[in-house]
Amino acid sequence: MSKKPTIIFVDDDPKAGELMLRFSEGASFDCENFQDSELALAYFKDNGADLVISDLRMPKLTGIELLREIRLIDKQVPFIIVTGYADVESAIEAMRLGASDFVKKPFDMDEMCLQIDKTLQHDALVRENRLLKRQLSDERSRFGMVGHSKAIQDVYAIIDKIADVRCNVIIEGESGTGKELAARAVHTQGQYADKPFIVIDCGALTDTLLESELFGHEKGAFTGAVSSKPGLLETATGGTVFLDEIGNISDAMQVKLLRVVQEQQVTRVGGIKPKKIDVRFIVATNQDLEARSAEGTFRHDLYHRLNVVKFRMPALRERRDDIPLLVQYFIDRFNEQYHRNVTGFDAASMKKLMDHSWPGNIRELQNLVERHIALADGDIMTLGELSELKPASISGEGIDADLPTLSELERRYILKLLELFNDNREKTAETLDINKSTLWRKLQSYRQTESG
């Protein structure tokens, strides 16, 4: 017979404790009742519990003080605050500190018991999912990343070390190496996995849009702001914000972001009152932020605030041993998507894959495998020349034979990729490693130039 979950109920009002004990008889949980919050804490230190329910206002340790002490011992145990209507703001503060929920007084015992069952079930599910994720991690696919080379194993080791450490992280690496995947792994493998993970592409938004998205806005802050809207940083409280291509933000946004990172509070656009947040920042870049900081093109104070832990995602050419595993992973994935039964590439083709320099890294490999499976005639695939994936050479009959300007060369290359992918803008944007909206704006400017 499995042991019932144990809850600790703390309230200096003896009638509340007696009521809880009476309702817990025959319930799906056992209840330990305390009128003294310090005795409750001592019991928890010795025995633990599956859930703590505490009144907010008490002598000795208040509910928030008890929460802080328990979080030093166990960062995962659910904690419910019981509060009067006048203390709702304090209850929200308790939520920010890690409380699971709050219940207003006077409460109905049937509803309280339902809340207890719901909280215990949710906690059991979170723990089970976390256990399954760790059990499913193996040499071939850890944290959703495929590979067993020394280079990627070093990344796995860092993720293991920092997953439960709520520190800011910089992930460096070339485009297409899986920086977002690594950031997501840091979040999902830790104890805050059930909290929000918000992704923001800094290169795809103007300063105005980025500020509104990050910080939110008040009603009437600008034309079209018909109602107040919380920003993504508020939404992510308790969790992680992933800022992709952080090196693309302007000096003005760097100043505003620095204030948020160091003070953990935001002020909505058009607002005057700061709002507290609790966010871990993980940022990614394909640039050398340390070098940019030294030369003055990226704020050194923001760099050092973010640079608590820094690691680099290796380029695919630095982890060639993983190419066969990655190829098989993508074959399995696209076989299912396109209803194919492809076994793999022939030996000569695999040698070409192993020898290729992969400037587009894993994203380039994924696109290649997908294209060949979509066009496959049999169960064994033969690879054409890899030159089809490269930009035209800087000589001869290529798109740059007449030595165009850089902007003109970019225009020709984008249009050539569109032609190669049969006007598939999503594929073109992915290959270029830009946002679809950025591609759309470029195409619009080309049309305006042609019509003018």
C-alpha cells in the first residue's frame, strides 16, 4: 500500500487547524497541524512534506518568512498561502518568491481539499516528467541534442552543472549550431522547468517593437495601444528569457536591458511604476561579445552582467563524429513526415557528408537530408555535388562576376535562393538565418526599387 502524501498546515487560529484535521480524516492525504510556524519549520527540516499550507499573518515567522526558510531547504515542494482580501498584494509577492498558489479567507473546506488534490497531482506530474526526461537522456540524444563527440559532451557537462543554478548565461556559436536548443535544455533540465521559457529574436524587431514586447505597455502609450499589455519579461517571471542574437540590439536598448537585468524590474512603455520580475536571462550570439565589449561596440557593463556562465556551441565541422548520428536522426524524422522508407545514403555519399565543411552547420545538414528524402526514388539515397549548397564562387559566371556592391550581391543571392526553393520563403529565410518578416521587408524594398 503506497504512503499517502503529507501536508503541513500552519495557522495560529486553532479553529482553522481543527477544521483542517477533521476534513483530512479519510482524505487522500495526511495532515500535520501547527499553530506555531517555527515548530512547523522544525518538523519540515526533520521530516519534509509533500505540500505546505500556511496562513500569511502569524506571530514569529510570517507565511512569507516561512516560505523563504522552506525554499532554502527544498526549492520544489508546493507551498500555498492562505490570506485575507486585504493581503492579496502580499500573496502575489509570495507567488513571486515561489509559492504555488494562494487561497483567500474565508475558504470553503471542500474547495480547499480540491485545491490540495489539484496541487499534489500537478506536483507529482512535474516530478514524473522531470524523471522521465533524465531517464530518456542517453548518449545518442541528450537534452534533445544528438551526438556523442567530445565537443558536444563538453556542452552536455556544462548544461548538467548549471541547469539548477539560476544564473545568467551567454551561449556563443555560429548560426545553425543549436544555440536555442541548448538554452531550452538549460531551462527544461532544471527545477524551474514548469515555469515559462520565452524566446525573443532580437534581430527581427525594431527598437520600438522590441521594447514593447519586452516591457509591455500601458493603455494609450502609443497609437493603437487600446489596452494595457504585460511584456514578455513579466510573463516569464519565475522562468527563463532567451534573447537570440543579443549583439543586434541598439545602444539605447542595451542601456534599458542593463537596468532590467541588474534590478530585476521593468517599467511598461507609458508607465511610471516599476514592476518586479524574477527572470533568468540566457542570451545567444554568433558574435564575439567580449571583443565587441573591449572595442566599445557592446556595453561592457551589460556584457559582464550577462556573462556569469559562458559556453560555445561547436560548429558541425568540429564534431564530425556526430554527422552519422545526425543524418540518421533527420532520416527518421523526415521519413515519418513525408511517409518515406529511406534507409540512408550510399557509402560514397556519406563520405562526402563527412568531408563537407558545413558552413551552415546542423541547419544546413537538416535541409539537405530533408530535400533528398522529399525527392527520394528508393530506399538508398545518392548525394549530388555539395556545391549546390554553396553561394556562387567569386569568379567566372557566378552572381558576382561583374563585381556588384554588397547590397546588390545580397539581393541576387536572396533571389537565387528563392528560385532554388521554388519561392518557398520559409525555407529561404531559414537558409539565410533571418526572420521571415526580415525577408519580406527585403523583398518589398527590391520591388519598390524595380518599380521606381
